[in-house]
Amino acid sequence: MSVVEEIRAELEKALAHSLQASRECGLIKIDQAPEITVEVPREKDHGDFATNLAMLLARPARMAPRRVAEILAQNFSAGTWVERVEIAGPGFVNFYLKPGWVYLSLPRIVSQGARYGSVDNGRGSKVQVEFVSANPTGLLHMGNARGAALGDSIAAILKFAGYDVTREFYINDAGNQIENFADSLEARYLQLAGQDIPVPEDGYHGEDIMATCISFREKHGDSYTEVAEKDRRSALVAFALEEKLESIKNVLSDFGVDYDVWFSEQSLHDAGAVQDTLEFLREKGCVYEREGALWFKATDFGVDKDEVLVRSNGLPTYFASDIAYHRNKLQRGFAWAIDVWGADHHGHVPRMKAAIKALGYDPAVLEVVIMQLVRLYKGGEIVRMSKRSGQFVTLEDLIEEVGRDAARYFFIMRSADSHLDFDLDLARSESNENPVYYIQYAHARICSIMRQLEEQGGQMPDPGSIDYSLLIEEYELALARKLADFPGEVTAAAAGLAPQRIARYLHELAGLLHSFYNSHRVIIPEKDISAARLVLVEATRITLKNGLGLLGINAPERM
RNA sequence: GCGCCUGUAGCUCAGCUGGAUAGAGCGUCUGACUACGGAUCAGAAGGUCGGGGGUUCGAAUCUUCCCAGGCGCGCCA
């Protein structure tokens, strides 16, 4: 438990006692005690902690809130750290603590090191985060990039919050778009062999398709012009998928994203899992036939329309294999399955939840994070991206132009809900003013202090034997206070699947470090103060590094 | 037409699930020590939280109705 949590719990307990005492002596008459919560006020002047308990009691007790607050304050017995209790505003009870409490966490941070900030909300329960899952028929675009940054950070945060996390990429290597893919590959291949075959209008027109066919031809020559169409297509598709997947893996890895599982859709078909699932739904009475197709009765589960599972041509839809895939996830024992999807798929959410219910699971095990689309600006104009026109900026381009750290921070600092305008020129031209450098610079600055210390023959003092009461400057208190918040931020970010909270937290923490740095020196002749400050900045360095790690961003020692 | 997301400073966005005087960055303006790294710091200006009603001690946050933008509503994925 973090220092903040410990004190909060202590105050809540003391308040409960105060309320109990007030009821026993008849000063407050209520039937049932409300839930007691102690929060951290936004305004520093309102104390270190505060409670709205008096306002909640006012109505049931039929008393003025400030009067209730007075009674609560009178019966309140202060613990170790409470200096004074005040009543303010409409009836808040504010707790002012002795300044030293903020330094309690410093020795802990240093001794916990890379583990500082980790919490155990998950208690080891199995959670899967599935993200990107782009069609392996093309390159990764800006939407995939956002999904990669978001999904990977969510996974990292959940892991830090005590969950047993699996990162998974679902490969859509079956179905319609593969046929479509084959059409385009075949056309390009035959074109290279001198035949005049156009790429279908709704096919893949990107240059990468041509490049794939060129390397295929380098290996196999024109030999596949002679074989049966079916064999030619399957050879081309197999070759292209392997090449594409390899390149996707590499680019994502360059972006700092590494998966535990690459799951093939085709493998579900091969194992008969799609048929099994359809059979299961049939036995449950959740399907029916109409106009030659097999339908899922989504309307039985509160969805406004039924959905086709098997087309009248006998081929299962994407929805059918997706149900089988999610069934497979749940059979693997995940207590929580998180999918990161683009907003253009949001209509799929209620259907999928209905299907999970039909399979006999609680739909709440599936949580879909919908991220709004990325709009790309270049030269002040929107860049329309489409696979058909072959015009788009890839993740690879992005890493090259903006850099991995800045790109990841840019995606993470905004909530998934926000529509993201990504101005390439801005990201490029002003990359030195990107907030991510501000945070990294704070880390590098501390490392520089440590190098100075070493050069002067100094040593990092033992955090357990420091007189922290020497740290009386405003910025020292503020910095230490912020450090103590980190575990709470991790908890909140995990609960809300909200990596942007960590990004904001780090930015604020870096700001406090810079302010402190500009007004006070760490290495000074006064040994005791210097030692306390060394621990303070070392704790800051650790926290910055741990936080940046959750976002997949480097914490450089020099810049 | 129905559904989901969004609307907060000139621009890009936060706002801890209902708290007290709404915050950052960029941009603009004024300043900073020959210094452990100036990719920094201190300060100023800038707001009817899209608009109207409602809920209550208290609303940017919940609710409802408008307005504006994005995305969905296929036997595509």
C-alpha cells in the first residue's frame, strides 16, 4: 500500500470513529452511515486531505452541513500525522498534515526501484489485450499506429497493476479480403510476365503489392504462369502473407511493441473451431436460416438487427470466425478480454457482446476500447488514406520522421475517445518542443547530477538514514508529494484503461523537477541537505523511468 | 432516420467518474544566475466549458432537448 493510501485509510477509519461517537452521544441522528471517502483537494490551501462527509450527512441528519462538520471535527482524534483539522466552504472537513509525511515514500521508492508504482489490483488474474490485428495484406497505417501505442501501454499498465497479461495479434488471414488480395497479386504477377491483366478496381493498388510480386518472381521466375490458377493464387498468397507478416512484426518491434501470441484466423477454420461454434449456437437455438443464409438471433439479446453467420454461398462471415475466436479466448481462461478497435468498427461491439452471451459467458468479460480515427494533416491539408489508392503514411514512415518516442507519446497523451488530428509537419518541424523531450530531459538531468556526484568522488547516501526534515523548500515538498501519487496513478490508469493519465502525470512530475532544479542545487557543501536532495532526485529519476516504461518510451541518460 | 464518439483559452488537448477559485503545451508578451545540461525556469495576457432546460448543498462532469463535426447502420472486414 502506498503512503497516500495508508494515510487515507487511517483518516477514513478515524472519521468512522468520530461519526460513531457523534451518533452515540446523540449529536448526529441518522439511520445509516454513508460511505466515508477521503479525497485529495485540488487546492493546496484546502489541506492535504479532505472529506465531504458532513455534506452527505446534512440531509439525513436534518442539520446544516457546517454544523455537522463541527461535530465531526470535535469528535475526531488525530493520528500521527494530522496537524490540524479545519472546516471550510459549504461543509468540507479539511485535514492538514505535518509536512514530513510527504517524505515517507522516498526510502521506499529507492528500495523498490523498478517496481515502484506497481500495485496488485489484478491479483494475478489473466487478461488478454488484443490490438492492431491489422489485415496482413498491407502496410500499417496511422490508425494501426495509434492502436499499437494504446494497446501496448494498456497492457504494460495492467501488468504493472498486477494482472497476468497476454498481448495478442489476430491475423485476418482468411475470408474475402484474402481472395481480393489474391486477385491483385495475380494481376501484378501476370503483368510482370508481360500479360495485360488489370488490377481489379477494388483491389490493392499499393506499390508494396508490386514489390512483393517482384520478389516472388525473383524466386520463382515465370513458372507460376503455367500452373493452374488455384495453385498460382495460393502460392502467391502464402508468399505474400509471410512477407507481410514478417514486415509487420519488424515494424511493430521497432515501435517497441512485441506480442506474446500471433493468432491466425485460418487456424480456427483448419481446426474446425468455426464449425464447432456454429454448431454450438445452433444447439442453443440462437440461429435460424433465411434466404439461404444462416443468421444469428442478435435481437434475442437486445441488438436491433440479426446478423449473417454463413452466407448463402456457404462461406462463413467474418462475424462467425470472430465469435469462434472470442470463444477460443474465453476457453483459454482469460477473465478479462480487452479489444482495441478503431471507431469504424464500433457498430460491431453490441453484436459481439450478444454473441458472447449466447456462448454462455458474461458479456462483461469483453471490454472493447474504441479509439477514434486519426486524421492526418500535411501542408495544412487532410491526407486521405486508402489502400485502394495506395496513398498513405505508414507506421514505418512515422517512426522515421517523428521518432518512436515522440510518436508513441503523441498517441498516448490523448484519450482514445478523442478524434486525433496528426499534423505531420508540426510533429516534424517542432519535434524539439514535443512534450516527450521535456520529460526525458528531466530524467537526463538527474542522470547528469549523478555523474557529477561520481566524478567528485561522492556516493549515493543510504535513504534509510536521512534527515528529511531538512527539505523545507516549496518545490521539495511538491516534488515529494507528486512522487507519492504514482502508485495511485497506476491504479487509476489501469482501472480506466487510460494511459493518458500516466502521460499527464509524468509531464507534471517533470515540470516539478525542472522547477526544483532551477531554484536549488543538489550537490552542495551542506552534506545533510545534499544527501536528502540526492535521495529526492534519485526517487524522481526512478519514478520517471518507471512511468516512461509504461508508455514504451526510453528514459535516456544523456540527450 | 437510428446508434456511438466529440465540442473546454487564438491552436492542440487535460480535467482523477459530482467538489471548493476550470488546467497544461504551442503561439504572443515581459523577465532569469558566467551555475549539477537554457531541450530549462519565473511571470503576464487569454474562458458564457457549443446552447437552453432539469436533477442537488454543489454540474465541464449526471439527465433531457436543440446546434455543429467525425464514424457506423452489407450475405465487407
